[in-house]
Amino acid sequence: MTASNGAAIDAVADLAGQCSTDIPASARAMATLSLFDWCVVALAGTGQPVSRIIRDLVLDEGGRPTASVIGAARKVPPRAAALANGTISHALDYDDTHFAHVGHPSVAILPAALALAEDRDASAAALRDAFLLGAEASIRIGMVLGREHYERGFHQTATAGAFGATVAAGRVIGLAPAQMRSALSIVSTRASGLKSQFGTMGKPYNAGIAASNGVEAALLAERGFISCDDGLGAAQGFLATHAATAADWPAVGGFLFEDIKHKFHACCHGAHAMIEALQKLMTQRAIAPDAVASIVVRVSPRWLKVCDIKAPRSGLEIKFSYAYLAAMVLSGIDTAADHSYADAACDSAALRRLSQRVTVVGDAHISDTETEVALTLPDGLRVTGRHDLSVRHAPEVIANGLRRKARALLGDERAEAIWTSIAGIDARSARDLAALLRG
Amino acid sequence: MTASNGAAIDAVADLAGQCSTDIPASARAMATLSLFDWCVVALAGTGQPVSRIIRDLVLDEGGRPTASVIGAARKVPPRAAALANGTISHALDYDDTHFAHVGHPSVAILPAALALAEDRDASAAALRDAFLLGAEASIRIGMVLGREHYERGFHQTATAGAFGATVAAGRVIGLAPAQMRSALSIVSTRASGLKSQFGTMGKPYNAGIAASNGVEAALLAERGFISCDDGLGAAQGFLATHAATAADWPAVGGFLFEDIKHKFHACCHGAHAMIEALQKLMTQRAIAPDAVASIVVRVSPRWLKVCDIKAPRSGLEIKFSYAYLAAMVLSGIDTAADHSYADAACDSAALRRLSQRVTVVGDAHISDTETEVALTLPDGLRVTGRHDLSVRHAPEVIANGLRRKARALLGDERAEAIWTSIAGIDARSARDLAALLRG
């Protein structure tokens, strides 16, 4: 690591202390959409086995009831609520992604901000701004940690996420600049999370521990806990010990958070560009499923290790299978609804037959967010399409998509009630939002 | 990492499930002594600033009152008690050390075992055995992580300690073998702790997070939480991602725990062999302090980076200063009493003058646990002495030393009350022992 890592903690502390009036409206709009989407995904995941386990743990502990737990009537202390809510909201893996950060910002950051905003009775707008700044910090730290950190086996959602959660939590409780630096150094010895948990309950738990670590670090700093000067960039700080890739803090104007991508399909984000490209093609050309003789899908080679399961044996594996997901799109199955990914879908002869017509090709000229598809029809006609997730859409377009997703997951009435509440965020308290999540 | 790391989780799970009747009495005797010493050091550290901060945090959260907090009248849930008690008991840095483990086993493991033993109303003997097995696991994992892990910046007390705390906690609550493996894989994504916290409140906090992580992992596994198959030795498991040194699990008969070393001086363990050698020499030869013209101290080169501060500016720095500590021994100051390390001691002209006569030499032929001292008297006479901490002493000898230390720290009455209670461990419950620690 080079000396320039010393700049990291200063940059994060500056970001955390940014004046509210300097936050662009465009970034705020995206943060509000992520807040809505997070509530929806969290509520949809409330019945998952991992959600029940973590919720029962914190409810059984009890304690000062100041922070809501998703799907529970009783409240718990903020550290515990953050642990539970981070885990529950990532249980379906249907939350947002930031590709440059290499991770899921909302599930690690929002539960930390919400737990303390509810505890301190902050406004919903202050909660949203704290979340936005924390998410921005986690994205930038995620970029500094970079590809090497991820390839080594660390999970940015959890590691960079813990720092972002600290920023959000510290902002909500009004830490002074020196306290914020202390909180960041405290969390440097607590931040953790490994990718070897993927495919198990440990993946959503990683988001919960990040959120809980952020709350704990902020509360300790508020009480006068003294850590080292720079737990992030010091010689044996977090960056140096955790295989950080970059030597330099990213020089950016504006908010990288604006590139946040929400999931509109309940599967691995690596397959979303393919689904979009195929859906567009099928609709435009009005192609019947069985009219497709073969499909070639071209993706960034990095995804081949992530979501190219050829013959899925479970609903979870379908979510990581280009071939099967392509077959579902051709068959007109709703990829937005989680129930489409039942284990029984693996037994569909029609889907299996279609999936066998799919060839996936890694192409180093294609970015992480792009996919090209080429369909061959029986008469030899070849039609092609592509989609790039990195293209930004207007907030209204995203909002419409998220509302459709919410209705699919929660039903019309509940989805629209949440939408209405969050659309009126400037008149709400954090406690109003927390009330939406209780059982 | 080689494939043989796959053996690690099996070995740890086997150790955790070891039949009580197979535990040798000699290991149990040492564990009982460590239990006594831990109680003493924990109570002595109860008023430290970091102790107050962490205790206030968990007391303020409250919750189901089943586990005692050192120095508090009220109880809290086990996860919280473990966090507080690990931190409080390491606040003075006066607890035991295992040199092969490169760390402090008791402060990370005992708080986890005690919190759940009290919660479940286990016997004190079961608590002691669970602690012993957890400590043994942490020592062996610490050895596998090894020097490279430590030099990279990780703190075995916290990292290996979290696995040991999981073993101890899981043993207390009676996890089945498959649950114990789950718990170990759960904690693999939660274990953390950096050496860059040394010299700050973050060092004792590292012990607290290890203890708390162990309790959390055991409780989640008990509730059916499913993690990956092998979070320790898998391709991107804890060992591979955290710079483990060794490829092989140590093949040992018996308990490495029996090499545990208790501190009889309230300073860095690296200086203890020098203090012992000097004290022996001064007593045997009846040398007056000012009769010493010069002192040469020969130590393992690794300690030069740890405890060779030439001119300490605080009581804490005195604890890491060969020269100043030698001057204290020559002057007959009690190095066992924490109050001897007041900041004001730095201003003593007599100590400063004596300390300037000390030369410290790194010698690669000297082990971590040895020190040689050579004193030159004004008439040119040269007397030499040495001490090796690795020499095992009879339990009675250690017990006498620990009781002296306890009386120096807590006063005769309290020290002997704790001694009596722990000496009768087979007739006690964990709740009896926990009662000794409350305020």
C-alpha cells in the first residue's frame, strides 16, 4: 500500500460531514428509490428461514425497545435491529447492486441508519441523507478494495459495507468529525465478511454484521471510545491487511451512488442484462418460444464463474443459470416474481429442452453490465439484441419498474401504501418508515 | 493454502466434542489457575475508561438478564456480556499469554463460555472444561495462522480467539457435531481483529469482539443457521483469506494449553523474562541500585519492535520499555502492582538515570521466551543471569504467584475469597463464579 491510503480516512470523514445543502437532488432521488425498494425486498424476505432465525435471536434477547425489526411487533436495541434487518433484507438477494463497488449497498447501510434514526427520532429525510452518504462511502471504499479484495475471497457488501454503515450511523447520531474518525477506526478492527458464505445463510448474514458493526462503532465513538488514528489507511490498517487493490482514493465529482442498479428480476444480477435483451427481442419480434432453434449469449468472462449453472437442481440454482433463465424468458414466465423460482421448476421438461438450446460465451470485450444475445430461428434467420445495465434511466422509469416489482412481491395494496409513504418522505419521520416494516 | 487445511475444521470439531474423561488433570489444573487469574485481572480492570464505555453500552441496551457483566449489578443477554467482559478483562493487558498461539487465550474464550454457562446454569467444572477446549482450539488455530498472519497485521487473540470462543460457547450449550461445524463456519465470516489497534482501547475491544462472535455463532447454529461446509479451510475460507502460515494442522498429543504463561508483572510479556532474571540477580547478590554501572539485556530481535521504548512518556509506555523496567527492578519497585506504572513515574530523575545505563541487544539465538542480562559493577566485576519463561513450573508455584498478584491487585480479603471459591470449583455452579464478578 502506498502512502496515499492515508487520504482515505480523511476523504470518508469529509464525505460523512458533507453539508446537506450540497447533496444533489438527483442523488437524493435515487436514494429515495432505493429506500422504497429496500422496504419492499425486506418485507418480501421476512418469512425466509434465515430471517426467522436471526429475528428470533434478537427478540429473545430483548432489551430497550427503540428500533423495529422487519416482520416483528416488538422492538429491540439498535445494534440488534441492524443485525436482524441487514440479514432479513438480503435474504432474497433481490436488493440493489452497485457494480463499481462490487456489492449491495442498501442492505448493509440502510439497517444501520434506520435503527439509529428510529432510536433518536430523526426525520425520514435525515435518515435518507445519512443512508446516501454512507452508501457513497461504501461504494468508494469498495472501489479502493477493488477486484483483488473480491477475488481473494472478501465480500465488499460486508467489508466496505461496515464502513458505510458507520458513516450512516454516525451521521444520524451527529458525531463530531473527530468522533467520526474514531468510529471509522473502531470498525476497521470489526469489519469482516467472506464470499465462501455464498449460497448459504451466511451471505445475507454478512449484510447484517456490516450494519450491526456500523451501529456499534458509532455508539462507542459517541461514548468516547478511542481507537487508532487511522484504522483504514495505516500501515497495518484495514486496506493493507485486506488486499486492497487501489493505491488512490477515487477522485470523483458527484455521487457514484447514482449508478445504483435495482433488480427487476429475482435472480443473480449477472443475468439481468440477458433477460432484458431477450424480453425486448421476444416482444418486438413476437417470437414463439419453440420457434427458437438456438441462442448464443455473450457475457463478460467474469460472470461464467458466477451464474452459468448448466442444469440447475434447485430454485436457488436457477437464479444462477443463464440457460434456464433464458428458457424462462422464452416461455413468458415472470422473472420478477420470486415464486417463479420454485424447486419444482427444475423438473419442467419444456424448460429443460429450451435451456439445452442455449450456449453461453465469455467475451473479454463485453463489460460486466452488458450482454449480447443471438437467436437462430428454424428458417436460419438470425436475430440479435443487446442490453447494457449501466445505461441510466430517468427516475420515473425506475420508479415505475420498482412499483411493478413491489406489487408482484407484496400485492397491490401494501405496495402502494409503502410507495405513498416514501413518496411523501419530507413530511415523515424515521419512525413512520419503521412502522411500515413491523409485523 | 494446501488441501490439508480441510483437516482443520474436522480437528477443531473433534477437539470440541472431546469426552470429558479424556481431559488430563494437568490441563484442568492449569485451566483452573487461568480462571482464577482471569477473574482477578478482570476485576482489577473494571474501572478503566474502556471498561466503563463498553459496560455502559450493554447496560443501556438491557435485555434478558441472564449473564453477568464485570463490575455491574445488572445482568444482560450473553452476546452483550461476552462483548463487555472480553473487553474489560483485557483492559489492563495483565491476563495470560500463550507464546505459540501468539496471543491471549483467556480474555477471548472465558467470557464466551461464562456468559452461556451462566445463562444455561451449567456447573463451574463444565464451564472450565469448555474454556479449556476452546482455548486449546484457539491456540492450535493461532499456530496455523502463525507468524505471517501476525506480521501482516492480524491479532490472533481476536481472530483465532473467535474460533476458540465458538468452541467454548458451543460446548457449553451442547451443540451436536454438525451444529459445531456450522458454528465454526458461521464465525469464519465474523472473526476479525487488527494489531493496528495496539496502544488504544481497540486492543481490549478485540478480545471482546472475539468472545461475542463466539457466542453469536454458537447461538445461531443452535437455532439451525446453515453456513458453508468449511469456513475455516475452504478455498476462500478464513485461513486462505487471512494469510495463514502453516499448511498442516499441528500434530500434538496432550494439551498445548499447559504452556500458558500468566503475567506476574503488569507490563508487556516481552519484558517479563528480563524482570525475572534481574530480580533473581539483585536478590542473590544483594546489589544496591546505584552500584550498577551498566546493564546489557539480550533478547529475541522480535521484541525490539514491541517493548524497547527508550524514553517512555506515559505509564503505558513504561510497560513497553526494557530500559525503564530494568531501572524499576533495580530500584526495588513492585512491577506486579499496576499503580507502579503511573504517568508520574516517567518524571523520576533516579529512574531516568538508571534507565540510561541499559543497552538492549537483539540476538537471533535467543528465543521469544528467554532473556540474558549482564550487569557491570563499578569495580569492573561483571555478573550475568538469564531467565526462560518457557520452563514449566509446578501448579503450586504458579498458584502462589497468582495469589500474591491477586492480593496486590484486589487486597487480601477479596483475593482470598476468589481463591477459595475457585479452589472449590467442583462444588460450584457457573452462576457462583459469575457472582464474584458483579459490582
